[in-house]
Amino acid sequence: MERRNVVVIADEAHRSQYGFEVRVDAQGQISYGLAQNVRDALPGATFVGFTGTPIELADKSTRAVFGEYIDVYDVQRAVEDGATVPIYYESRLAKIELKEEEKPRLDEDFEEVTEAEEVATKEKLKGKWAQLEALVGTPKRLALVARDLVEHFERRLEVMEGKGMVVCMSRRICADLYNEITRLRPQWHSDKDDEGVVKVVMTGSASDPLEWQPHIRNKAKREELAARFRDPASPFRMVIVRDMWLTGFDVPSRHTMYLDKPMKGHGLMQAIARVNRVFRDKPGGLVVDYLGLANNLREALAVYTESGGEGTPTVNQEQALAVMQEKLAVCRGIFHGFDYSDFLGGSPVDRVRLLAPAQDHVLGQRGGKERFLKSSLELAKAYALAVPHEEALAVREEVVFFQTVRAALAKDTGGRGPGEAREDLHQAIRQLVDQAIAPAGVIDIFAAAGLQKPDISILSEGFLAEVRELRHKNLAVELLQRLLNDEIKLRSRKNLLESHRFSEKLQLALVKYQNRAIETAQVIEELIALAREMREARDRGHKLGLSEEELAFYDALETNDSAVQVLGDDTLRAIARELADTVRNNATIDWAVREQVRAHLRGLVKRLLRRYGYPPDKQERASQVVLEQAERLSQEWAA
């Protein structure tokens, strides 16, 4: 076809796109590669390729096939945009302490085997590959790798829930490594596909050795395993592969990849990109190298940067450690002068007892809470990336202290039971705190302050008296602020104007406190007075003979002083009751977003106000306030 307005787009522009070679079979028949056939069929077409890993080899070049780059979306932009998370690199080769002559000797030809798996190439290099495979797969080495890998992964799971992948160079090594891992952790094994922590995923046939057969599955079984591995809640945490699931298989919760296979070029780049997917609060992915692939990674990076990319595909884990130490120093600075040695190595009871004075120390500093919440969260992220580096593990108890205080300070009691954690607390914080405080139960800010959990909907006089006598005054202010905020949020669902009024009073008192315009004891008295006012306001509806909903509409009408003078309380109460009935009878689940329904309800409200003689010049404003109030109640009424 000679048309020139044809565009051919190739996603993952590799493998078949380099097929320009001429093939001659045994019968002398000539054939060409797919790329050549497509170009012969569409000589006038424009070819566009998308790839995350361009190839620059003598016989395989992305730019030679598709031309120069139109646009480069690089690692730096992807991380800045939040499209991916950074990848960190850690070499564990030295950790297994093999003799120098036992360390694998990489050969550049091996990449062809791992990349294309072409029969001819495999046969050509079978001798070299077999030698390396035998060296990498010795029982002694696999035992060392398995022990190091298990301990490393368990440390990772302590601070970050998720998945890990192990890449081996042969199916034999996959099976043998599985045996070594399950010998160390028998509870990780299961004969059933829907159970077990670790699995091997590989292809095979009935002619393969008997000991491999438990790991050989048909396509349907492999897809079932893939679904389990993708599920963040599944106990299937670690998969061992040779070449499966290395491309086109996204598991966002996968945060660690262990490489024990010779790889380089775009194959290596594609493999390490398996851990850069965004998932919840995952701060980054980690690539652990057991074969010394750093030089191959640098070569792959050279191609990447020559292509116009910025940022590095992987960051040395030492940099994560440096960030962790920086954030640790900031948190230590905030706690300067505060002795938290009883927390380090102390009993759970000692740790919980230290929470109240620790929070009081932070709250006593100007802007202390905001600075500490930010710095401690950054510390938790950096710590999660640095683990299991020895220097990170050495300060674990100190990090636990800071995250425990953070969890208590960041607690949001509104709408939750005592001690229930906020949804957005960082995973590292949750896991560290859970392990540190588990014997003493869940952290509860009230228990830490020495108080019984109050009924926050009442703010009883007895509880307010307890708060006034608290030893840690800054913590008392924090407690009162949270309780009052909870009460205001609760009221905002029913009474818009009342919640606005109380919110303004609360913020005014807190601003004076934060600016140190009044003493801590004074702000406690102001907050207690506000709590009493809020409690008394709850009884106002009973005195007026109105329900909570009717009182909300009464307040909306009462904001107009002239209406009170002209109509009086009795008429306003009658209007409020009828307004509540009108809105209740006309509210639908989606009325707040359907202008036609809103307009109808607005008309009903205005007619009702006119019928009762509500001052005409105030009707528009009253109608608007009534509709705003109705939005707060509509979902409940329409349900």
C-alpha cells in the first residue's frame, strides 16, 4: 500500500521490530523478519515506537529502527510527577563472603541468552552458560544466599508490607533455592497453590526432573498464582523466577527484587523497573544484587542518559541511609533536653508511660507539632528505604520512639473507637509501633495522658475537671482541641451555623495559644468554657421544642435580626418545622448536584417564607442558608 497517511505505533518497541534479517531454510526458501515485512507492505508509513528501555547495540538499535527521539519522559520527571517511586540499589555480594575465585565471572555474551532465549544462541553459548550456572548454583553458595535473602526480606517486611521477587539464572537454581529457603522457613512452604508465602513460577514439561514437577504449572494455574501475587492482602509474599513475570507484569506492592542472574542492557532495566510502581505509601523500591551487576547497570545508564534522560534509574542505598541520618538528627534536635532513654530497651509499660511527657515536650515548642510530624514522617520513609543496612538497624529503637510519639500526636479520634489508627499513617510507622507497643495494647492518647476514654459527645463536667488537673498542660490543650474538633464535626452534619460559630471560637483561642499571647493554663480555661457552651447548646432544642434538624433551620432563620423582631420566636419555630418537613419530603440522593431539583426546592422555600411574611429583603439570603443546611441533612434523609 503506497498511502503515506498511515502511522504504525509499536508499544514496547523491541524484539520483533529488529527483524530485518534474511533467512534461508533447508529447502532454500527465503524469508524476512516481521519488521521488514511490515515495511515492505507499508513503504510510506510513519513508524513510532514507545519504549522504557531503548537498545543501542550493533545489530539492534531502537533509534536505527524508529529514528531520533520525539520526546523523553525520564526517571527524574516520573518520580517528581509521582508516576513512579525511586529505585534504590544494594550490593549483597560481599555479604555472602565467598572466596574470590568462587565469585561468578560474567560474560557479555550471556545477555543474549537471557534476552532472547533463542535456540541457536543458547546452543552456541551452552558451554559457557553451563559453567557459570554450575558455579552460581553450588549448594554452598545457594545456602548462603538463601540465609541472607530470608533475613534481609524479613527485615524489609518489618517496616514495609509488600512483595519480593527473586530472579535466578536457571530452573534448577530456582528449585534448589526454594528448597533452601523453605528449609530455613518451613512455614513458608505449602503444596497448595492457594497457600504458602513463597512459590516458584516457571514453565516445564513432564520430561523435566521429578523434583521440579511441583513448580511446573499450566497457564491457568500460573494465572491464578499471578492473581494471588498481585493481591496485597495475600500471604504469597515472595516469588522465585527465571524469566517469567519480568516484563509486562505489574505488581505495585512489590518493593524488593533480588537479582542472582547475569543481566544487562534493557533486560536489566526492565527487570529493575518492576519495583518502581506507586503503591499506597511505598517510599521506593529496592534492587538487591547478589552477582555484582553494578558495571552492567552503569552501562545501561549510559545508554539511557545518551538518550536524553535525566535522573538515575537506581540510587545507591547509602544515599537513603544519609537521608535517614539527616532526618534522625532533626528529630533528635526537637527532643533536645528530653530524656527518652527509658524507652530504648524499656518495657512496654515504660514506653507507654513516656508518651504523655514526650507529647507535652513537642507541643510546648512553637510550631513543634507540625515540625515533628513532618520530620518524623520523613524519617520513617527514609528508614524504610535504608533497612536492613546495619547503621539503620542500629538506631531502630530510637526510630520506634519517634514514630510512636508521632502516632500518638497524629491520632484523630473523630468517628473512631479508642485507639483506632488513622488510615493515612505511614506503613513504617504502623509496623514499627505495632511491634514496639503490642504487649501493652494499642496506643491511646487518652490512656497515655492518664485519662479514661470520655464520651466525647457529652464532654462531662467530671472529665473537664480531670483535664484541668492534668500534669502535662500542653497535652491537655491538645486533648481538648481534638475533642472539641470532633464535637464540631459531629454538629456540622446537623447544624451548619452552630458549627461555624463554635469553630471560629475554637480557632481564636488556639491562635492566641500558638502565638503565646496567653498562658497554657488560661487557654485550658477558655477551651473548658467553650466545651460547656457546646454542651449547653445541645439542650437548646429541647427548650424550644424543636428537633436537631428543626433547630438547624431555626438558627438559619434567626440570623436575621429584623425577622426575629417582626415574626417572633413562635412563628420562626413554625417555619423551621415546616422547612424541615419540606426539605425532608423533597430530598433525593442526588438532589445536591441536580440544578433542576435544587431550583424546585429553592422555589418551595421562598414560597413558604413569603406565606409566613418573612422580610422580603432577607429571603434570598435565608433561602441560600437553608439550602446549605439542607445539603448537610439530605444524604441522611434520602437514604
